[in-house]
Amino acid sequence: MFSFRTEEKVDPKQVVVRKATMLELKKFMPLRDMGKKQLVLLEAKNKVISYKNKEQILEHGSCNNVEYFLLSGSIKKVAKDGKIKIIKANTPDAINPIAHLQPRQFDVYADPDCTMVEVAWDVIAKFFSQSQAQNISHSVDVDLSSPTLMKDLVQRFASDVKKGRFTLPSMPEVAEKVAALIDDPDSSSTQIARTISMDPAIAVKLVSTANSPLFRGSRQVTSCEEAITRIGFKTTKQLVQLFAIRELFTAKNSEIKKRFKAHWNISRKVSAIGFVLAKCVKGVDENEALLGGIVQNIGVLPSLVYMDNIPELLEDESFNIDEFINKTKNIMGAYMLREWKWSRNLIEIAAHAEDWNYRPEAEKLNMADILIIAEAHLNIVQKFIVNCPPLPNIASFNKMAHLLQLTPDRSIEIISAARSEIQAVESTIALPV
């Protein structure tokens, strides 16, 4: 059904020397950010391989399931255009994986001799995810009786992020690789499909979405590559990012799990309404609203992950978790998207969720405006936002009303008439059961 990668051939002359130790693994990014437990486990899941002078380590255009870290010696990286870079072990250039992107963007040779730590990237992703969840498992001192508890905790959260005591959730690697490929004009749908197929759950969801009422064509598609051809590169990137974000919504605490589900359900409804509203505005990509609706409240994710690691607060009925989320989600959402190096438009969306007075410098209606309106529309039905004003009192709605000669009643009619389309969108981005 899917087009899977071809494996790089391992030369039988390569010598497996030993396993890298925890201290050696901590030299490299992102391994150094793992917890001690994950690094101990990773000691058994790696191998150190020696390469002789001029022996090829990686081939340009190849793919496999391995990350390579330079432990000793030096290597030569040769780009497609012939540019050469020499990297020596224990230098800043050797901190990160060698030739991280797949398909590989370089030929890599031992120059003269070297040893490489080789680890399956899905093992790294799994252990890193576990480490993220345990990131602040150390005791966080909180005085539950303090009259400034909420203010103190918000400040502590910001400080922990700034000082690296709490690491914001990272985008799954498949989504990063797909985004890099799609942003490369030389990439093909075959290459992109091969990378997506490394995550079968995302691959299946992408094919399913391509066959949904949102994108349905004259026949059913059965492969990633066909799905990409149908929905296009840009929408593929957006959907893969959306499905990858969905996988981050996990928690240890049952109360946090319940809140994750509730917030995701609100976000997907906002996405669906935003999708319908965006179709009314000329020059706006309605498919961007699918990702934008989730991104609008992406800051809920780090805020709840942070809370997930402070059980004494979760057990305190007097502590208002929703107030903590509302005080932190916009700034943390925008900060996290900057860390992910996402587009300015998406960062703007996260920074201005529920900003009823949002007035950007440009007068043109943008996606942040549309999703603010979508959230207000949803609130008319669900009443989940305490301070949401009537539509005519929302700056973004007035901008849209002026552009489309729209009234509040007419906008509600548009949403009501598109009920089946909204349900199709909601179904597409529902959390897995």
C-alpha cells in the first residue's frame, strides 16, 4: 500500500567495536537532553562502528532508519554540488547527527579514519519522548497556601522554560523531515511519500483524508504518493504537521488526559468552522485553517504537560487549572512554534488566541482573524469561553463583516448551512480512539 524506503547496504568489512557509554552519548544533540533512565537504556541500543580511510559511510540520496554521530576521528561530507566539508570529532560541528535529513543530502566518507555511534532514529524518538514527559519530575516547591500561588507558578513556568529546566514538547521527526523535503524544490512526491511511510499511523491517516469528502476525487487513492498528488505538497505538509501534533497529546494523569481530549475537541471544531469561513475569503487557503485551528491553542499542550508533573497541585481542588492555562497558553504556544521554526503566520495565530481586540498592522484579513472569529462562533453554541464578547464587539469580526458585507446572523447562517462539511473536517482530525 505504501512506498517504503530502501535500506542502505552495510559493508561487511565495517567493524562493530562496542557500545557507546552514557557519557559518550551525552556529547551529542538531542541525546544530551534525555533523562538518565533513557540514556541508560540507549547504552544497549547503539553500536560503535569503525571506518577506514576513504570508506563511504553514507550515500547521497539514500535512506535508512539510522542516525550517525561522529565519536572519534574525522569525516568528509561531499554535497551534490561538489562542496566539501571536513568535520572533526569533539568540535561544535560534531555535536549534531551527521547528514540528518533523509534522503541523505551528502556523500560521507571517513577521512582518514573514524568511529561512528549509530542509533535507530525511532529509538531516539521514543526515548526522547519519554524523557520529555519526565522532564520536570524533580520536585517543584509550591506553597499551596500562598495568596500569590497562581502568579508564582506562572513565573516559575516561564523561568523553567527559559533556563532549560522544562523542555517544550518537540515536533515528531517525521513531520520535520516531511516539511524539509516539501520546502526543497528538488524533492519529489516519491521521496516525500517514502518519508511519510516511516510513520504508518500518519501515512494511513493521510491516505484516508485524501479519500474523505474534503478532497475526494473520481477514484479512491491507495498510496501515500497518490494522496500527495491529489491534495498537493502544501496541504500534505500541513496535514502531516497536524497529525504529528495530535500524537503529542498524551499524559500520565487521568485529569490531564481528560483535559487534553477536551481541548483537542474544541480545537478541531475551531478548525472546521475556520475552514468554512476561510472559503468565503478570496485569496485565503482554507486548508491552512485545518492546521491553524489546532495551532491556535497549541500552548495548552506545554501548559498541561507542565501541570502533569506537579501532582500535588492536580490533587488540590482549590487550584484553578483553567486559569493557569489561560495565563500561559498564548505566550508558550508562540514560543514553542518559534522553537519549531514554524512560519510567522502560525506563530501569530498561537500568540493571539481569544484576542478579541486583535488589530494587526496590516488591515488585510488574515488567518489569525478568521480563527478568532471561528472560536467566537463555537462559543455561541458551547459557551466555553467566559469573557467572549458578542460578535459585533470583536475587532476581527468587524474586519470580516466590512470585507464581506456580513452580519452576525448571516455568518451564523453560513456556519449552519455547512454543517455536513464541518462534521467531515471534525472527523478527519479527531483523536484516535
